[in-house]
Amino acid sequence: MTIRDAVRLTAPGLYTAAGTDPGALWEALVAGKDTGRPAEFLAGPWPETDTAFLVDDPDAATLGVHRRVLRTSEKQARMALYGARLALAGPGERGPVGGPGWGLYLGLPTVDEELLRFGALDRLHRAAGSPGEVAALFGREVPPFSGLSHLNSTAAAHISAAFGLTGSMAAYSPFSDAGLEALIDGALSVAEGENAAALVGAVSPKAHPLLFAQYEELGWNGAVPGEGAAFLLAERAADGAADGGPAARLAGYGRAFGATEDDRAEAIAQAVHAALEMARTDAGGIGWVLPDAVWSAAGARAQRAALDRVFGALAHRPAECTSERATGVLGPAHPLAHVLLALHGLAGGRRLADGGDGVREEALPAPRALVLACGVRGQVCAVVLEGVGK
Amino acid sequence: MSRRVVVTGLGAVCGLGLDWQTMWEGLTEGRSAIRRWQLPGVEDFPVRYAAPVDDEAFAERYGAGEGPAPMERRARFGLAAAGQALADAGIEEPGALGRIGTAVGSGVPERDPYELLHAVGEDGRPSWQTLYARRAQLDRASGLFCTNDALAAAIAARHRLRGPALNFSTACAGATHAIGHGFRMIRRGEVEAMLVGGADSVLNLPTMTGLHLLGAPSISELFGDRLCRAFDRDRSGLVAAEGAAMLVLESEESARRRGAAVYAEVAGFGSSLDAYQVTAPHPEGHGAALAMSRALADGEVAPGEVDSVNAHGTSTPLNDPIETRAIKDVFAADEHYRRLAVTANKTMLGHLIAAAGAPELIATVLSVRDGIVPPTLNLENPDPACDLDYVPDKARHQEVSVAVSNSFGFGGLNASLVVRGYEH
């Protein structure tokens, strides 16, 4: 049985600046709602950025966990845990969650935060000439559980412990391709009989001044950062739709690599063609394209060139839309947020089209959506999603 | 489509040597790379033993230009190992094979401990604005800029690989996950070959401080360079190491087509989660046992067919008895665990953290090919809770038809691989 026939994607859990479900994000995009927040902690150090799409840091009560979890987690892990909770505690009835048939596949950014607080920097400055004193300072000032909280995969440990997931797993990092890799391999784990169900999710990096230095080095185009998490469940199609929520098939996927800008455009096009072929359709069978929110200029040009190659010959190109206006750029979580938007649209036969000055809602002309992810160094993924019908 | 997957190329850079041949020679002769070590200029850091790569020898062999500078230490090791593995496989133009990708496991980026000093202004007060103004002075070879997908991308770019380029972040199981998923991609026909493995270096102040504060590395001075004592009663923690190892995995058809020599066959992969605690493995080893059982089932290998287990064997108080219990659970039928040769390579290599599974898989592959099980060193006072045959002191010559290699990461992220002798 193919992945298309064997697996159903369902149980959306979305946490972004636009709210806590795909419907809220959909409405925010259509209404042109301003979901950004002033970000004074970014405006000073990074003058181009005075707002960001931030979310509240979930507390222990919101997460349904003991407070000690907060000591061994960073905001990123807590956003992920909340996204997982939203997915697994969604509307409707689902059987017991957890156990050896339940796997976990995650797309994770690295944790890019300072180890020493600013309050310790005067001492670091004084000790800088003496490596021994610097080491002693680190020993005193670095938080005791930083070895876990700065390890991005600790998010997987927290989620598995919270929900009792002991199935097969994997975690990828650190950019947007990681989110779709998690979806592809999570769905494959179900299709190939490794898991009965796989919780698939991804989280954005925490907005932090250090992140911008990294982004600039990698060709940042000024895109506004966002925070959030996007989760869903890949389950056996034969298990049926227990909760009556939106669902879709992963009809096809492709993944590739292109080092240079030209190579990358070709790699994206190849990944899309592979996904279309596996989905047993062609460019004309796609009703909606959700491109990646690419935050490097070279990446954006490559993605545009690839989409022109794939869809350029069509008389009516499928509408395109990203969630960037309402979520900012979400890193690994971005393509999965798009997958959740696609689930929402496919279920209602609707799509979103970004006309430049705003986003409008339209009827979906074909029951398939294409979601792209373009990692900043050239890793690319494409998936074709298909409505499951009633 | 389900195809057989074979190993056709090996590459390694570690404390035992700068190629897989030297590493294997060291492992089979019972040599240890663990030595007295200190962070540069730091005489009283509590952790005093490690298994570092010989910098001078590495520079002499690979030169400063091995990686497109700037690049983290771990990525330079990884690029060197990747080049070795492709050359060892006799692959000059990877694209000629068909679709080929790469998958690597990596851990925490190597951060510059001094980077925040750039935030301290002339008035002695720190601010992000000051850091912004001086951002050009930040170290481009630090983990802040060399994000942990940099190695996979550098390998793919250098060798013009057009298939998937993945980075796995599953702590100490990262490389084993990378290898397992590469294996699966070939088996299902998604790619023709994969360059897989891991690279890591934690021998820097920020990461070693984090590990020390967790109580992970041994700080004992009782045993000198015999400090890594997996399964011994006097074990007291892991001994950190650095390095990289890469393998060329290839479909059997591809290997046969080009007449490649085959080391062994990768037969199965399994993974699991403990769902227990972030700070400790499941006390009954449920997750570890699940990973091994799944790998065996994936390879359609009965537990009774297995001759050897390359254990995670960290020399930490918790891991070793728990892994022993898990092995006994998985191989309980007919008490087959009594017939297993269990080895802990970390007693010689140290713990390469996210990369650990890669050199250990190479050792497993060569065990199967050569019929040699490397020893577990320093097992002088066996822990009563660790009562398997750990091949103490000296390598053992014995037939190894099937072997399992284990990697268990912080937080209960587990992965196992099954290797089988190749017979066409």
C-alpha cells in the first residue's frame, strides 16, 4: 500500500501569534489582522526589526506538566510541548494516546541563546585574560540544566514523557526543511508499519537578538521573525476519522539538495516533480501552492524560479499564499503551519490567495495542495496533500 | 520496493587515528585514545580526561583547507571522514551512481565562550546594541554561525550530491538515526546510495561545562587513562571524545553494477523513546529493548541469530546495568544473551556524543567482516548487575554473522542497527 492510501494526516495543533488553531490563522490572514507585537528587545539590537510575531511562553499549568519541566526546557521546547498538547487534545474522541505504537517526528531549530547572563559579563570581561578564571565563571554562572535545555532534542524527551510515546522517532534540524522531513518520515513510519500513529511537529526558534546575527550571516532578507509550533497526527487510514476533524492524505513527496542558487531552483523543481509523480498527478492537478517563507534573498529567488518552471506553462496557475503576514517566519514550523492551513482549506474546499496587497479566500479548483520547504543551505522538500473527501 | 543495503565505504577521524584502518587496528589491539586532557589554559577544570583528535596530525594530513572556512571543528572532521569514505568506496563521481544523498548526526553547536564580550561597550556595560555594532568581530567558525546542518550541506556541496541532505538531532543517538534513515531511504528505493554518519566535538568550555553540571562526565582521578570503565563496578561517568565517522551505504544492485567491494550488509534499524525522564533512562531499559527488538524485526533477524552487541556502554552508573537488562530482555529466549559477545568501544574511543554511533557501527561492520570482537577495556571489577560476556581486555576472534549496534541519547531517544555478513 502506498503512503497516499495508508496514512491520514489529522489532529492539527497550531500555536502562533494568530492564535491556537488553523481556523484562527485562516481568519487572521483573510482579515489582514495585525498579529505582530512590539519587540523592544529586538528593536534596539537589530534596528530593522521593531515588531515580531511573538507568542507567550507557556507555563507549567498550560502545558499540564510539573514545574520541574521548566528547569530543563527552553521556550522552544515549551512551545513544542504546547503544540503537541493542542494536537492531541483537540476536539472529538480519540482512543488512548501513547504506548509503543505511537511515534514522534520533530523539526527543531538549534537553541541559540547566551549561556552567560549579561549580569555576569563584567566578570567575564575581567577574567578574559585568564582561561582558568573564565572556566570557573562558567562553572558558577551557567544554569545547572543548560546541558539539557540547550540541547534541542530535549523537546522530544519532554513530549514523549508527557504523552507516553514510546514508538519509533526521529528529530531533524535546524531550518524549515526539518519540518517537512519530520512529516515525510513520520508518515512513512506509519505507511511502513513501524508506528500505528506518529505525532509530527515542528517549532520555531525563540526570537532572540543572537538569532539575527546568524540570519544575517546566512543571507537574511529582512523577513520578520515569528514564534510558534505546528503539530499533527499521521495515523493509519484504516483507523478512520475518530474525531471528525479535517484530514488529508500525503499523496506524494520529494526531497533534494542544491548548493548554488541555480542548483537550488533545479532541486526544488525536481522535488516538486517527484512529489507530483508520486501523487499520480501533474502541475495542473494542484489547486493551491503554499511556498516556504524563505528568509534569504537567494532562497527566495530560487523558489520563485522553481515555481515558474513547474507551473509557468499553465494557463491558470494555482494561487499561492504563505502565512507570513500573520505568523512571521517560523523556521522548521513554517511548512507544517502551511500543512495545517492546507488541511483546513482542503476540508472546506477553499484556498487562500495572496494578491500582494492582501489575502483573499477562494474556492479550491483542485483538491490538492503543494507545500514547500527550502532550507537556507540548499536542503529542499515538497509534499502534495490531497483532501480525503467525506 | 525493498532492496538490500550494503556498506561499501568507510571513513573515520578520532582519537585513535585519522582513518578507519588505524581506528580498527587500535580497537582490535585494545589501544585507548583516552588521555589526560585540559581545556587550553585551564588547569583546574574538574574533567581531566578525554579522547581528543590529534590536531597537529590532522592539520598535517588534511591541511587547514579541508573545510570551506570558517567551519566548526566537528564539521572539519566530518568532511575529512566523508572524503575518506567516498574514496574508500571507489566513488570518484558520486552523481554517476544515480541519486545519492547524505545524512549526519550532530549535537550542540560549538559556541565561542567569549562571543558576548563583544556586547560590552567602552563604558563596561553590555548591550545587544553594542553586539550589533560589532557583529563583524564575532567568530565565524563558532556554532552561532555554523548551524548544525552545515556539515550535511558542506558534504553535499563538495561532492555534488543531489539527493536529500539531512541533519539529525537526537543527542547521543544522532549518528545512528542518520545511518538508519539513510538505510531506509535506499531500501525503499528513494535513493541509490547515502553517505551517512556523524561528527561532534564537545571538548570546548561551554559544552563541557553543560555536561559537567549534569554530572555526565567522570571527574575521577583514580584510574588515569583507564577511566572509561563500562560495566565495571568502579565506573563513574562518560569520558568525552571528538571526531567523526562516515559510511557509504549503497543498494546491492548499485554495488554489484560497479563491482564494489562490500564490507557487510545493514539489515535493520529500530528506534524508540523512553517516555520516562529527561534526566535518566528508563530504569528497566524498556526504550533500549524496544529499539533493539525493532531493529531485529526490521531486518527479519531472530534474536538467536545474533552473535555480538556493540553496546552503547557509556561507563555511566545508570546506562550500563540498564543496557545489560535490556539486552537480557531482548535475547531472553533460550538465554541467548549468555552466548553474546558484548563490547563497549567507548572504553577506547571515548564518547563521541552525537557522532558516537558512527565509529561504533564501523567497528560492528568490521567485526562481521573480520570475525573479531574488540575488547571492553578496564573491566577489572565487574558490576554484579552487569553480568554478560563483555569480552574483557583482549579482542576475541570468533565468527560474527550478525551484530547489533546500540546508541541511546539523553532524554531516552534510542536507536539500534543490525549488521549482517554479506553473501550474494
